Amino acid sequence: MNIVMRDGRVFRGTAVQIVKAMQDIAFGVEQFTLPEYIDWVVQNAAKFEEVELKIAGETDEEKAAALVAEMIRTGLTRKM
């Protein structure tokens, strides 16, 4: 999968690889687990973008896939 963020950054890979790449460039989240980072993204999307991201899933893979899908649905990113 390839996605383009609104700032032009491109992320490629599986949903987990994309979310981990996003985490790698974010500030202050180095110690977060993947689910903690996803929760952080959801909270910041609500706070700064006024966008509600609905995340479901039990595994890291399911949660990452839900995050990427919600970011596409809400226009925070788009598929290439």
C-alpha cells in the first residue's frame, strides 16, 4: 500500500509498516507501543484536526489497518 499525507510525505508498506514509519518521525512517542501510538494519533486527530478516527481490532495489525483506513476515509491521507 502507498499513501500520501497532506504534507506530501509518502509512506509505503503494510499498514503496520506505515504506522511504524509515521511513529518514527513523530516527536515524543519513541517509547510508545504501537497501540499506544495509535491511541495518540486518534487523540491528536480529534484535538487538532477535529476528526474522529474509529479504531477497532484486537491485534496490532488490525488496529494499524483500521487507523490507515480511517485516515483515508477522513482525508488525513490518500492512497497513491
